[in-house]
Amino acid sequence: MDDHAAIDEVLSALNPPQREAVQHGEGPLLIVAGAGTGKTATLVHRVAWLIAQGVGPGRILLLTFTRRAAAEMLRRVDGVLRKLHAAQAGHGGFRSTGTRVWGGTFHAIATRLLRRYGKAIGLAPGFTIHDRTDSEDFLNVIRTELGLAKTDRRFPKKGTCLDIYSRCVNARQQLAEVLALHFPWCKEWEDELKQLFDAYVDRKEAASVLDYDDLLLYWHALLSDPQAGSAMRKQFERVLVDEYQDTNILQAEILYQLSPDGKGLTVVGDDAQSIYSFRAATVRNIFDFPKHYPETTIVTLEQNYRSTQPILKATNEVIGLAAERFTKNLWSERAEGDRPLLVTCEAEDDQAEFVIRRILEHREAGIDLRRQAVLFRASHHSMLLEAELVRRNIPFHKYGGLKFVETAHVKDLMAFLRLAENPRDLVAGTRILGLLPGVGAQKARQMMDLLTGSGGDFAAWKQAKPPKAAAEIWPKFVALVAGLAQAEGDLPAQVHRVRKFYDPLLAELYDNPHPRSRDLEQLEQIASRYRDRATMLAEITLDPPSSTQDLAGPPILDEDYLVLSTIHSAKGLEWDSVYVIHASDGNIPSDMSTGSPEGTEEERRLFYVALTRAKRWLYVLWPMRYYQSWGSFSDRYGFAQLTRFLPEPAAKCFHRVTSTALDEDADRDEPEGLRAQCTSRSIRKRTKRYWS
DNA sequence: CTGTTGAAATTTTTT
DNA sequence: ATTTCAACAG
């Protein structure tokens, strides 16, 4: 078999448009891929095909939305290459490829490149990276220093300040414009914000730290540097971008700089699935791609391989109601299946109960827990369900929401390492100094000034006078950080030393020290997986493991667990059975985003993304009553409405049931009496909680 | 200045 | 429920 035939064989599983995309030449390529149309397979085959064509793997840059996605794709590329290799066996055609494909998120790749080329634009090689909380903390410090906190009218919260700043950078827009368009209630603070952002930028520079936005900004700047820029352009012969609909202007410009004429550029996306405009992503990137690169070839993938016909019918109906017209018409050859279920629940506990019962039924029928997922709009929507799963010993894994690395104790430990890595990192330093008794904001600030003044030499702290309360612990503290700064011992040993110092403090500072302490033991375990401290710090802030379980390593294969995920984190994934919960107005769409038509439209696409994750069974649930937990006089029920994204024509694609109807045959018009009975049942159940 | 206490305000999505 | 802010005691 010759090379050509071998490639044909490997590509034989693809449909004609997919093949066209895979074998497309050097010109700019836009792949518009509807949900479940084999987008990943196409991208994977294209990478493999390029390598088979002789493009060095090290010359291929694959930009994905998460690192998990990158890892998964590269794994599959290897698989395709192996198949190709097997098909060519005996003809000696295939050369083993030494270097690896560059794969990762924009942020992760930026970090790697900045470590390598950063000097060219005056970036200190030992820079550390601030995650969102760190950046907020930093802004907070500066806000206080500037006296912006004590004004008569309330200044925007630090999180809002960061959002505003971030949008300016990512959308490449003037502050005034951003305020007018997205934060009209903060308009009056324009001057103060200018002041704040000015100082923020300077202080980041002084501290040698980069925030998320800086990673993109600096990469962008680096590309304008004659030497580093052309080195990168030369290196990345081919650039492939996944989820292009969720990139922002800055990212699009980075791509433009990497390949001004679009040569070697491939982007894949679906305008109907753009859900990250809050991060300044704009669907214009995908629409305007052919305008920016006039030579663009567009390939549209419309054949859906994921979902059964009834599910597809429902999802097409939902997206068909969008204000903007989307050009694709997804179709499928897949067999008929069950009509998706629209489940009206009495209250939240009925919803949880229904979901769990169905999950277990499916598992009985041979669908493992890991092939099922519960999706929701906001992280806290799953709380009651989680409690119930724990109670029933059903293992689950939650994606999205508060991350393991965002917990205070993990942040504390990481801050030790970060200060050792970069003694100028003011946020890290302030954080760990504040852990010591008697040390507050002022003293910490003073100590950090001292440290920076001495060029980052921790010897300066040896002579410094600690407050009385910290007198005893101070020498130990200084010895620890000084030792870390010298990088004494391997990484796990370093973490171990921090733990020994930090453990006693943990008990003082936080409520439940034991599980926290165990988390840190875990962290010590996995420290050995990283090449060095800087890599560990960067990777953990850029790709936070979503739970301790995640940190512990790849899950054991025969371990089965249910997936709970925010809809955002479910992007790109699929399951046999999908349960979308809290599908009521106010949740989907979220009350926060119904202020503008664009916001509402994005929520519609979000709902669409959730529904299109399902392969065989789809459940949409909504509780009619919900419990209002924050009117202090408690015990108030509110009444919900079904999400506005399922008006009558769309709802017809669903089989409607109520959660209390034990089997589906008893659906449709519920007798009024039964409904009342169920209501009182759930009220009684709730009442009992007062004494049980 | 630090650490604590009480009152008030605020609840999305994430690299 | 949690976070943030102001006021006060040590």
C-alpha cells in the first residue's frame, strides 16, 4: 500500500466535507461546525494529516479552550498517526517524529513563549502569574492606597473593577466606551478608574507579575518585536484554533500577527455556540474571518453524529428561535430514539429525586454514571442535588464553580512558593505575611518594601523587627522563605517544608483544618509531577484542577462517577444521558443577563449548548416552586416559570411529564387533585426538617 | 495597627 | 450564606 492509499484508508471514516477540511492546503481555512458534527475528529485528523505530509510537529500550534481539550486531541492525533503507520507498514514510508505539537490554551502557550522570548520586550524571566483572585487583591490594595475606598458614594467592587479593566484590554476598547456599553452604572467613576488602572499597570510591572490579560497582551506585543516576532512566525508554520467563536479581539489579533495573510491558519467554530461574551469574546471574529483573510476557504459541517433524531429536532427548534439566523441545518442519519423529556417538578427536592432516580435506572440498564451528566447555569444550582448524592453514596465529579486551588489554604501554600520564586510579588508576600500573628496590612506592606528595597534578598528580613506577637515565629518564617528562594531540595521537599511551617497556623486560622491539611498533603504528592517550581505555579494557576480528585491524577479506569457541570464547563463534551436542571426563567436565562437583548440571546445559545450535549436521552427539568433562602424571615416560596426558550412550538418536541408521575404514561394533563396532593406532600416533607 | 464584632449588602458563567 | 465595611477594644 502506498502512502496515498494509506492516508485514504485512515480518512475513510470521514464524510466529504470533513475530508475536504482535513486535506485543505495552506490557505486560510474556516470550518463552521455545528454541534456534534465531528469537529474534534476533523481537527485531529487534520493535525495528523499535516504531520503525515511532513510538517514537523514542533511547527504546529494547536490552540484550544482548555488544556484538557488539548491533551485529549493530541492523544487522538497519536492514535491516528499510529493507524496511519500501520497502514503504511512494509513500505517504510512513515518517519517517527521527534518533537511534539505545541498544544494548549492561548494563555498557557503565551506563558511558554514569554518564558522563552520575554527578554526581548524587557520582561523579567522570573515573572509570576496572578489568577483572578490575586488580581482582585492587587486592585484592592491599590484602591485603598489611592483612597478610593473611602468615598461618599460607593466605589465599584474590586471584581467589577477587574472586569472593566479586563474588557478594555481584551476587546481593545477605550475605557469610556466600555463603561458606556457594558458598565453604565460605573460611569461616574471614570476618572478614578483611570487612576486605578494606571497604578495597577505600573505596580504589576514593578512586582514582575502578569495577570491573565497580560499573558495575551504581552504575547501580542512580543509578536511586534522584529526578532522574537519573526522567530515565532517562522516556527509556527501551521496554527489551528478550536472554539473560535469564543475568542476575543485580542486573540484574533494575535493570530493575525502570527499569520498576516492567513497562510497555514485553520479556525474551527460554531456561531450558534458562542457563550463567552462576558469574557469579551465576540462572534464577530468568526463572521469576519473571511473578510480579514480574503483567500479563505469555508467548510461547513452539518451532519450530526451525536444525537438521536428527536433530540436534534428539539435543539434545532430552540436555536431556530434565535434573533440572528444561523446558517446551518443540522441533520442526522441516526436512528429514532426517545423524545426528550420536559419535566415539571413541584420543588427542588422533587427535581433532585427525579434526576437521581433516572440516573440509577439508566445505570441499571447499562449506562455507566460517567456517561451521564447533570448540567446547570450556575454553580450553586447543584447544591441540593450534591447533598442528596452524598447521602446516597453516589459518586460524582463536579466541574466549574469554586475550584480546589481557590480555597484559602491552597492559595496560602502556593503564595509561599510564589514569593520564593518572585520576591517582588507583592500579593503573594502580603498574603503569607498576613498569616503571621500580629501582622496586618501595614506591617506586611512595610516588610515587602524592605524586601524589594534590598533587591529581593530575604536576608533583609533577618534583621527586621517583627511585631511582638510574631517574635517567636519570625526567625522560622524567614529561614523557610530564604531556603525556598535558594530552591533547597526538590519540589515535593519544598512543599513539605511549607506544610510543616503552615500546619500549626492552619488550625489557628480556619474552621476545619483537617480536610484542609489533607488537601495540602495531596498537593505535596503531585508536586513531583512538575518539572520545576515555576512550571507548577504557572500550570496550576492557568489550568486549575477542579477538585482534589482531579489533582490526584487521572481517575482510575474502573471508577465510575456521575458528572455535574456548569453549562460553560460542559462545552465540547457529550454524554449519553443529559439532565438540564433549573430550566426556569431567572436561571436560564439568568436574571443577571436579561438586561439586554444580546445578553438574552447569549443565554439562549447557552441553553442550546446544554441541550446539544445529549446523545440518546435528554431531560429538561424545572421546579415550579423554589425556596427563597435570603429573605431573613425565611420560608417564603417563589413561583417559577418555564424558561422562555421553550415556548409552545419548541416545547412540542418534548414529552411533558411531572416529576411526581411515576411512569411516563401518566403524563399530560395531571388531575388537579393529584397535583395538590403532591404539593402538600412536599410541604410536609419540608416541615419535618425543623425537628429531624 | 491589629483583630474582632456586628451590620449591611449582594449573589453567573472562567482563562 | 457569604462577603465586605465600619466601628471599637486591646
